[in-house]
Amino acid sequence: MKNKKCIILNLWIFFLISPFMVMAQMPQIETLDRGIVAVNMSKKEGQKKNGIFLSWRFLDSDDKTTAFNVYRDGKLLTETPLTTVTNYTDTEGTTSSEYVIETLVGGKVTKRDTVKEIWPNIYKQIPLDRPKPGITPPYSVTVGGKLEDYPNGQFYSYTPNDCSVGDVDGDGKYEIIVKWDPTNSRDNSQRGYTGEVYLDCYKLDGQKLWRINLGKNIRAGAHYTQFMVYDLDGDGKAEVACKTAPGTIDGKGNYVLMNDDDPTKDYRADGKNAGIVTSGPEYLTVFNGETGAEIVTVEYSPRRGNSKDWGKDDYFNRSERYLACIAYLDGVHPSLVMCRGYYQRTALVAYDFDGKNLTQRWIHDSTTDGKGAYGQGNHNLSVGDVDDDGYDEIIYGACAIDQDGKLLYRTGMGHGDAIHFSDLDPDIDGLEVFSPHEDKSAKYGFDIHEAGTGKIIYGEFTGSDVGRGIAADIDPTSRGFEFWSSANNNIYDCRGNVLYTGGRPSVNFRIYWDGDLQDELLDGDKIDKWNPEKKQTERIFTPYQYSSASTCNGTKKTPCLQADLFGDWREELVLWNGSDSSSLVIFTTTYDSDYRLVTPMHDHVYRMGIAWQNVAYNQPPHLGYYIGDGIDPTAARLVKTGEGNLVQNIEVGEQIETISYTWINADGVEINGRLPKGITVDIDAAQSSVTISGIPEEVGTFEYSIDTHGGTTDISLPGTITVRKQTVLTEVAVFHFDETSGTTAQNKISGEAAAHDLTPTWTNGVKGNAISFPGIRGYMAQSHYDALNMGTGSFSIALWFKSAGADNIDWYLFHKGSHTANASIGATGKWIGIQYKNNNLTFGIDDNVTKTNLDVAASDYFDNEWHFLTCVRDSANRQIIMYIDGEVVGSKADGTGNIFETEDMVIGNCNVNFNTPFQGAIDELVIYTGALSAVKVRNLYEEQRPSGAIDATTMSVTQRVKVYPTTFSDQITVTLDGLESENVSFIIHSASGMEMYNRSYFAEKHSPLTISGLNEWVNGLYTLTVITSEGTFTRKLIKE
């Protein structure tokens, strides 16, 4: 959460509640009990006192007035109810004492919880049913250049490995799922047989509920079995989902099978690839979390196919790299996401589970180098709403996948071994990602970037494989997180400034342990704390001294699990008894804390992190907000639920992006200050939500705030809506490229562009024809004329392009001016250009003193389909902006000044040198003086967008229904691409919810429908709803 400054304004505005408002919904939150834990303290650990330490949960659903009393043996111990902490130390308590925690709301007792167990030590052991050892088939392989020969087979036994938790029976307490690994489990790069993998479910008292045997066709190793434990259907009980195969036996003792598959067949290879599963059916199964019984099984997608389909190996290494997560892709319901590959080919498949069936939501499959998620994945991932649209995205490493399965961005830094996602820098909007990278040639060996855009905040070139890295808030003297890596001995602040040199802490897990608001460091079987004065860590807890507590996953030394399982907001540490594998060993803190925080398990980013923690190279969870400044869980909060930002800068007559918030721990909200005429506010007390929307009708700067009232501590969020006069746009160059032959292209404004060293090819375009360039040599050029004088003013360049792209190329789509000043040839060194190089589209401006380049990852747009590119210089706001297909894809502060020059305008190459020929087609090139607004860019895209821009058979209903113009005066036209001829309903509502239009038509495929006679409607915002057999489409329209 960012720091917000309170503002006091005089005007208090009341607004009516609209019955037509669509209220935001939130992800489900588990129903948990108080999770009370009582521990017999030892002078050796924690507070180093005798007595009994108690702690309990504070829940997201708790009222702001919630307080607690503590009783021992019927005696009230708390003189006044506890309102700021959820822990208590009773120095006179003993293991025979009986405790009650009493909950009060508004001063009245609502519940009394009896403590049923007092731990005798700082840890609790959960007895396990260790699987019997086994022997593999005989085999002989070479691993790491050494021969491993087992003529009689290889003996193996079992140890507990990764764990996860979920409430499988709905009692408000977590059960723990244990993955058993054989002692001969393997990395994917190693050949050899392994033992079978088991999943067990235990209650925290040690009761075993079931065991699943994944069978011989699921290999053992960190990269194979990624198991998700989560309530997938919202019935209050968690399911378990993972990859299975013929031979898997569910918790009821039944084979998991599809079709006529043989459960006894062994699909493991022999010979040099002995033990590797190279063929056979692959399944994905959802199991009942309470019984272990199979609920549903589907084919795993995508199939492994040939090993080389997934990268440069022939022994099924890259093809068998799996990840998994839970994500709220619709913002409300959890989806199961199963992933395959990340070194090169990368695939993610999302499923929805309704209690009986798994339905595929989407698949993302990046198969081409330099495009999509190809080669950008980590050995781990993270999940959260990175762009404030109300839906989860999947951070897959050096890329992010949007809620619809499409690429949100890729940084191009490649594969990495670690990832940390949170509000690393609390002073900039949104969340951030820190990750080290393995590729020695990567631009940065580690970087911190904006989670929503991929914009790099800081990175360093290392020239090495940076295998370890961590971000954690360890230093109270430095605001925000710190980060460090195996690349060097530096500790950096969240902006990349070096805080300390000469020695770095451990590079493993972070953990909440000693009760302050900083992270402690968990390194295997020990916990350390950073001392900023001494510039070193100090040991505060040593788990390995108790019950032979051991870690997992070899040199990674990760816990079986780290999570807030019970007690207050601090985390528990789950290890295993290394002497005989007979039990899990769960440690909890006995430090006092002065802070009361909601259980992290009710924070969405953290809870998603617990679900994915067991995946591949395990990583620690993080909260989705910053607690370093102190968080009062009873204080009022405002949670953003809409896409619009509090600060907006638009033109008069353009719709603002809707601003929506819900309030928590408050009685309501007030809007103080002034909003422009035409903007309305809807406050829904029943839904605890406020929405600001509309079309401003006056020019000016309008300051306002959203203020809560009735909370123990209220909050004020200030905002500003700046409304500009409508921009005067003048077309100064227009090329339709509708020629059918010849070597010139007419400029509607003045003259023509002529071909040089090129015979143009005229091809089908977006509208009429287009010009196609071979990418070998040549260009189109037109001499300068006065209307093209840009000087210090705003301008916009809009064009459609279509290209298949290529590797290692440098292409210019458009250029005017010259890169280098040369008076002898009249070159000024001033220029405007649109370039495609290194998989980036670059919009550049240079005044021969200062150059501004805006780079946007754009390889996905070079797919041999038409795309609408708009580049804008907004001089009034000193920035340049790039739009693709009507959406903003990048912006940057512009430091350039006067770019006046009188040199040629070149299309399909750069001027002067002519050594960057474009390969592809260009259509409808228009240059304007004035800055096109986002709304106008979107309207141009919708008006010009061709039905063939995307293959209609692969489009969703949202893509298939096209409406233009979206800013209308008398009529709109709707086209239905790729839909069969059928009855279609068209409904239009006003902003107040009044139904203005409702008719059904038999719509012929591809035939446009025009709705006219709308000139009598009042100006304002309208919503069009189109209902087809394949789904429902909505689009905002503006009447002016």
C-alpha cells in the first residue's frame, strides 16, 4: 500500500445510488478459525523466558472493534481487552494451565475459544506413515560423465519433501499434504530410474486421511510433480490437482485411467535414457481433498510430443519441466493453471473446475524464439493482479501472462532460478518483481522491474549465470525492500542504490519471525536477522538443534513449507525429522509482537504464493502490500476495483476511465473537492463501493478526494482530473496506398512519394490496397513541404503494418530527417523515426542534442497480421506515446526540443544511408499536427480495423464483434466476424441504466448491421450489449 497524504476540502458531495451499477467482486477467502497456539517457552529461544506463549489469528472478516481477553484457569489475565496485538505471554503459566481466548466485538463477547493443547516445546511433531523402500529395475547410465551401474537394481527409501496446505474437510483448520520423494529422485538432466512418488494428507494431529501413489510413469524430481492444493470449486473444501499417468492409484485404491489405457504398462525408457518417461498417456487429475478419490481426469495439455519440440535436447529434459499455480483469471473464481516448458518452448493451460468437470479456459503456447513467453520462464512463478484490472496475471519469470492467456509483456532477460513479487518499492504505483537471470549474455544478470509493465527499474550486466537472488525488507533504516544476489557482495535498496558492500546475507528464504515489521532470513535450518548498525546478520533461531530437523531439495535447503498455519501473523516453519523420516517438525515463534495484522493467508498474493510454493525451485511467499511502515488491520482501507486511476488527464468530451473502490473498516465514503461537470458518482452502501465515471463537459483542473468516515482511523485518497480543450488535429500527410501499379504513391495533402531502387508491390490492404516492401533494398521518399514542419509542436503518426518479422534485423518503417549532422549534404542530425530492431518497436525523436527513444517489446505483433501503430509526441505534457491496436503499449518523458528540418520523408527505410529496408506491408499512413488522444486512437482503430486482421475462427466473441465509431453522433455499425448466421440481440443502456434500444435480428455472417436515428439521444456514455450463441459482448460508446 502506498503512502497517501490526507487532504481537507470544503465541499461534501452526496450522490444517489444507481441500481444499474455492476459491483466488483473479490477472490474467495478461506473460512478459518482462530488458530490458537500455546507454547511452553524455553529460556533458550524467543523471549528467553519461562511460561506460556499464546497467539491467535486476526481474520480479514473481523470487525474493526474486535478485541480479546485471555483467561488462565478461569482467571482474567488481561486488565483491558487486547486491541493492538494477537499474542500474549503468561510468565506464570505451565503446561497444565487451561486457557480461554475470548473475542469481543463492540465491547460484547461473541465467542470463547478453549485452548486444547499446549506444546511442550517450540516445535510440534506430526507423525508420518513412511512408505516402504524399494528397488529399481537393473540399469546402467552415465550421469555427469560418471558411470552409474546397478546390475541388480538400485535401492531407495523415502523422505518427506515439499508440502502444501488446504482445509480439505471444511472445519476451518488446515490439513497438510506431504509429497514423499524417493532417495534416488533425479534432476531432469540426469538419466536413471527413480522410485514412485506419493502424496499423503494428514490432519495436524497426525491423523492420515489418504495416500495417492502417482505410479511408475511419473518420475521423481523437483521439476516433475507440481501439486496444487486449493478450493477450486468454492465449496469450502480444498481439492488436490497434479499430473498423473497410467499406474496412478488414488486415495481410495483405484487406478486413475482414461479410455482403454493399461495401468500396468511401463513407459520408462531403457538403455542410455533408462528411467526417463519418454512416451505414453499423460493426464491431469483433480482429487477430492478429503478422501483422495479421483474426481475428474483429462489429457494433459500440451502433450510432450518429440523431445526437440521443447528445445535443444533429445533426452526429454526441457519437455519435462513443469510449473503450476492457482490464479483468479476472472477476478472471482480460482482457475488451475498447469505449465510445461520455460527454457525455450513455453506453454500454460488454464482450467476451471465446477466440482465435477475441468473445462479449459485458454492455452498459451509460445513456440517461436523471441516471441511470447518463449525462453522467458523461471524455475518458479508468482501470481497477482499486476495491472489493477481486477484479474490475476501470472508472472512466469521474465514475462507475464495476462488473464486471457495472452502475453502481457516480456523483458527479454530470459530464464532465471528465483523470483520475488511484492510491493518492493512502496513509493511508486503498483507491485514490483525482482529476479536473477541465468543467461550470461543477458542485458542484466539481475533486475527489478514493474510487475504490470515489465519496465526495468534497475538492472546490472554481470556476464555470468546469477543462480541465486532474493528481495526482502530487512533494513528498517531504508524504506522499501532490499535485494541482493550471488552476482556480487552488494546489498541494494529498492531503487538499485548500493546500501552495503563487502558481504551479503544468505540468498534463500525470507520469513516473519521475531515480531517486528522486517523480514528475517531463513537459510535452510537456521533463521538470521540483519543488523544494519553492524552490517551483518545475527542468529536468532536454530531449528536443526531440535528433533534432527532437516531441509529439502539438496543444496537449495528449502523447508517442506513456510506459511502462516496458525497463531498470529508470523509464519510457521515445516521441516522433517532427518534421523528416521518419521515425522514433520513444525516450528512456531515465541517472540512477542507489538503489531496486529490480518493473517497473511487472507492476503491474496500471499495465499497464491502458498499454493505455488512447492513448485520446482521453491520460493518464499510475499504479501501483496508493504507493511514496513506499520499496518493497523482495524484502520479504514480503500481497495481499488476499477481500471481508472485517481489522476487522469483527458480532453473535454472524452470518457474518463471508471474509478472504482471498495471500503473496508469504515461506515462509508464521502467525495470531497470538485469534479468536472458531467462526471457522476455512485455510492453503494450495501456493496461498500464507490464509482466515479462519465464524460467531462468543462475544461480545467479538478482536485477531489475519496474519504472514508466512521473508521477507527480513516483514510483519504486524493485525485486530480485535468480536462484539456479538444486538440486541433490537422492532417499534413495522407497515404492510402491504393495504387495498383506504378512507382509513386499519392499523398492526399501534397504531391507524392516516389520509389527509389524499388519496384513497389501493391497488395490487399486494410482499406483498398497497401504497399509491400521486400526488405532487400529501396524505399519510398517525398521531399519536404511546409506542412511537415514539426518544430517543438505535437504530432502524431498513424499507420497499419503487416510483417512476419525476422531475427537479427534492423528495419525502419518510417523516417524523416537524418541521423547525423552533415552540412555538406544538408543533413541536420534531427529526425523522427519508427524502427524495428532486437524485437523492439522504437519510436525515436532527435533534435541533434537530445534523443528520446521509446522501446516496446513488439515481436508478437510481427505475426503476418495487420496491426495499427500510432506514435504521438505530446509537447504539452512533454512525453511520447506508442499505441498498438488502439491500446497504449508505452510512454516516455520527452526531452527533445526543436526538430525543425527540411529533409526528405522516407517510408520503408531510413533517410540518407538507406541501409534499414523494411520487409512487410504498410497501409493508411497519416501524419497529423497535434497529439491524438487515447480515445481518438481507439476510435481510429475500431473504424479502420479490417475483418481479416485476425483469423475469425480463432477469435473470442469479444474479438469477433466490432463496433464503429465508438464516439458517434447519429449511428453505429456492428459487424459479426466468424459467427454463424443466427438471431442476435442488441441492447443499449444509458449511463443511468435506462434501456434505450433492445432488438433482435437474424444476422447474416459477416454482414454489418447499422443502428441509426440516434441523433436525438443526449450526449454522454452508453453501453452496447450484443448477445450471441457464443457469448455476450459489451462495449462503451460515447454520444457527442
